[in-house]
Amino acid sequence: MNKKIDQLAADNIRALAISMVEKAKSGHPGGAMGGADFMHILYTEYLNFDPTEMDWTFRDRFFMDAGHLSALMYSQYHLLGNYKKEDLQNFRQWGSVTPGHPEVDVLRGIENTSGPLGQGHAMGVGAAIAAKFLDARFKGLFNHKIYGFITDGGVQEEISQGAGRIAGHLGLNNFIMFYDSNDVQLSSMTDEVTSEDTGMKYEAWGWNVITIDGHDHEQIRKALHEAHEESEKPTLIIGKTIMGKGTVTATGDMYEGECELHGKPIGETKADYTKTLVNLNANPENPFAIFEEVETHYAKILAIKGEKSAYKKLQITTWRKENKELSQKMDLFLSGKLPELDLSSVIQKPNAATRDASSAVLAYLAENVENIIVSSADLSNSDKTDGFLKKSSILQKNDFSGAFLQAGVAELTMTAIANGIALHGGVIPVVATFFVFSDYMKPAIRLAAIQEIPVKYVWTHDSFRVGEDGPTHQPIEQEAQIRLMEKIKNHSGEQSLLALRPADAIETSVAWNMALNNTKTPTGLILSRQNIKDIPAQGTSRYEEATEATKGGYLVKSTQNPDITLIANGSEVATLLEAAIVLEKDKNLKINVASIISEGLFKQQSKAYQDSIIPKGKLVFGLTAGLPVNLEGLIGDSGKVIGLDHFGYSAPASVLDEKFGFTSEHACAAILKYIEESK
């Protein structure tokens, strides 16, 4: 322990952070200056990692909630050697590795993308759950710590209630969160928006709460030591800090704790950038320099980190020799690969709702895939994830041998936690709720898409056929919203999300297979509440034919030189099949019917394949229980789509089908009208 070097290092971080913001003419310097002391002590004395292998599975992990404090992270990681001086100088610029808000970059120490406040620490909770889950199966190997860093804004975001409740309820003593409490927000002081006792709130959720001076290094050490010793609860360290710590005016007077220091360069405030650098022992002529003594100190720290990780690796090697079968299982978990599965063997009941078909698959997965965590937002008996639960048990405090997380009514929290589980690695997260409540999940779905993580979403009650529950529970616009994510490319150039709405029970098994094999992006399964008539096989195997869904769309009924092609997904496919049979018999028409389970995936196929399913220059008619835009991108210039342009009503599903025009009889009439109008 060297008080002088610790203070120099913290001031070095502050100087680097404000220099980044100043050069970029954009960013958030004040909070970075306040959090520098905690970060320095945490990374040099507590957080375990291998400097030569930053993605080492058994490392501690740091989840930033306050993504606007990216300058704090980049400055800290510059001292660790993860970023070059040029990287800091290019902060927030095109093509730089130092974007305005941190984007997951594990090899440089960034564990999660953050920015939307509240989600970062919820992802940290998810990582802590994943570590507990794995440690229950591989005793003593996954006993690392997950650290979080949150600010006033993250504490205020509603998601913090769900994350706090779940972490406390599960007794996640491997989760330690620093709350940078500086009483300042972006546009106001905190006392203008809240008067809650945050510590008491977290204590009520079952947390160990410690309040300290966030600039006192001894108090930081003592709090972190106590958090490490805690065996029953997650720990919240409330660090009382000063916004813009070390900032001075042109006359050398202290100018700390001011709101304007939060979100703009120091030079654009009443403070003075150059004088502040001098006050922080930095050289204004070389503001991006690492102080010589600090550089020497960090070189020693990195050597110590390497020695500690080498010792841990030796222990793991010994464990592997003594536990060869478990070692192979662990490697399979960590690889992200699946054991050999045969979803064609899953027995599906005739004419089942696709949520029930999904339940049958989940029951199979519970017995054949050991590293899945399924979660439901208090709907497991309705979204039918209880198919999995019946073959497993719930995660609970001091017992993570199960694999089902009862999230309670907290869709956004549940989904952000799933992101953290996926980011941790070794565990496949599945989350479920009603499709209409995907609205609550959307911010975390978006971050999953940006981070390119393979979370699986189970969305049931997929249409107005929810019936008596009425318009609040009947999704109309939700499919269109989710399908937009299929049209957005992630930074790897891939379709950012895969959305699948299967046409029957067998196609649901295929859809689940597609979801499990999609390891690059999140996948959503959109499933029915009501029973759906099975799509008849054209040959000998309905399952084999349904595997054509892996192309995004295929013909469930085909004939040579069709007069018209009918397209749909989900339960509307069966409706169009019924209509096609009637029209062929009564009107002597030749009709093809296509199930387009995913427009995004379908449009990735060759032009020739797309034209073989939906012929160019021919009549195309689509039916969707949502907005017409769900299918309008597939029908060409002369096609016709029947959908809904209004909210639902409370009535039995069969009544709504009749009233809204979604029976086979109505479909026949609409198709004939379209054919007549096209002559």
C-alpha cells in the first residue's frame, strides 16, 4: 500500500478522462473524475484477471451500468495496457475502439455494452447467476466475483427494482456493486427528483449495504474486503463521491460538485481545463501521458495478476486430471455448442397450440441440455415454459442446482439478466412471456442484438386470438416491431435478430432447432395460445418437409404453374390451406401456399429460391393477424395483404376470427375478390 502512488494513479485516471472528453469536444468528465479512486483500488488490488488472456473464463468480471462514464473505463484500461494512447486520443471518433458508450470488447476488458441506464447492472446480476449455476455443477471453479458500477440514474431507472429484488432474493453474494453517489445528475441535482433512502431500499431487498467516502482508499479497501467475506448477500457499496473531483477554476479555486461538470468538456464550464490538469499533477503539454511512477506501479500489478491467474490455472489443470468426465462437460458448456439432439423425436400432439408444442420441446431440452436456464415473468403455466420446469427445479438462494428462474413480473429485468447470462458464457438463456409484453422487453432485446448474443425469447399468445383478455393483451403491432429487428444489420453484417412464427406443432420443433443453432444473434419464437390444425405432409415426413423453414419460407402446398400463391406465417397458414382446398375444388384454381416463418431469413436466400416460392409476375395474397406490413415486403407490386389496422376487442377467439374476417370462408371471399380485381 502506497498512499502517494494510489493518489497519483487516481489523478492520472482523472487527467486522462478529462483530456479525452476535451479533445473529442464531447463526453462526460465529472463522473469519471469521481469514480477514479474506486476503479484504481478495485483493479489493482481486488479484481482478478489474466493480463495475457483477457477472455479467460475464470476471471472476475466488471459490468458498467453508467455507460456515459466510458472515459473512466478507457483511462483505467489504458493504465492496464489494454488501450493505446492513440485510442484515447480518438475517443468518440469514427473507426475508434473507444466509442462514446462502451461496446462489449472482452479482450480490452469491456464485458458489456452499456448506455441505457439500469441495464448494465442487471446484466451483472445475470452474470452472477450464470457463475452460481456453473459453480453448482463444477464446485469451486466458478467462484469468481462479478462487480457492478452504477450511478444515480441507474438506481432511479425502474429496472433497478427488478435487479435489486432478484439479486437479494437469490442471495448473490458473488455480486458486488459500487454506487457512485455524487448527488448530481445530467440536468439537475438528485434532491430535485428523489428523497428515497437508497441504502434502506437495498437492505429491504436483502443486500449487504456499506456506505463510505468514495475517495478514501482505506474505506474502499475495507468495504471491498467486507463484500468478499459476505456469504449470504450481494453487496452494495455506496461511495459518496464528488462530481468533477479535482476540478479548479482559472484562478485555482476548487470547482467541484457542479451539475455542469457532468455532461460537457471541462473547458466549456466555469472550470479551467489546463489549471485542472495541473491540479491533477498532469502536464498540459502532454495530457495523455501515464505518470512515470504510475506506469512502474501498474507494471508490477500486472505481473502480480499474471502470477495469481497462473496459480489458478494450475489448480484447474489438476482438477481436470481428477475429473475427466466433468472436464469434458465443462468444455462443452463453454464452447457454446450443443450435445447431439434430435427434435424430430419430440412427440407433438395433433393440432396443438404452438405454445404447447414449444412446451414439449422444452421438456425434451430439460432432459438433454444441461446448461440451459429458462425464465418466465410469472407466466410459466401460460407461456408453457412449465414443460421445462416440470423436469427441473427453480434457482433459489444457496441452491443453484436447478435451471428455472422465476423472475416475477419483471419482463425488462428478466431480459437484461438473460443478456448477462449469455455474456458470462457457458449457459444458454431462454426467457418467456406473452408476445404483447415484448414491449416491456424491447430495450434489452435491442442490446442483445447490438451485443450479438444468442438469447432465446419465447413469446406466446401471439395474436388477437387471446380473445377474452381484450385489446391490452392482444398483440397487433408487435410482430411488425420485432420484424424490424430482422431488417437491421449488426456490426458483423448479420441480420441482428431472428424472429420465427411457426405454422404448426412440427414446425415449432424445427423453429426451436433453428433457435438453438443460432449462436450469433438473439432469436424470438412467436407462438399461439389457440390450437392450430396440423399442416399435412405432402410426402412421407412432415418434419423433414418442415426443415425447409430453415430457409425462412417454403411451400406447404405446391402445384405446377399456380394461378396464385398464398403466403402467411403462424396460424394463418392453416387458414389459407383450408381456403386453397375449397377454391381448387369449387373454382378450379391452381394454388400454392407458403409458410414464411421469417421474412429476414427468407430474403437471405438466393433470388432463384425466393422466386420458386413466391413467383414473380404472379398473383400473391397474404394473410396476417397483425399489421399488413408484416407481409407487404414479400408480395411485390401487385400483391394483396389482408391484416388488421385496429386494436382487438374482448370476445372468444372464434368470434373474433369471424368478426375480423379470419375464417377460411372470409379468406376465400377475399382471395376471389383480389383475383377479380387483378384481371
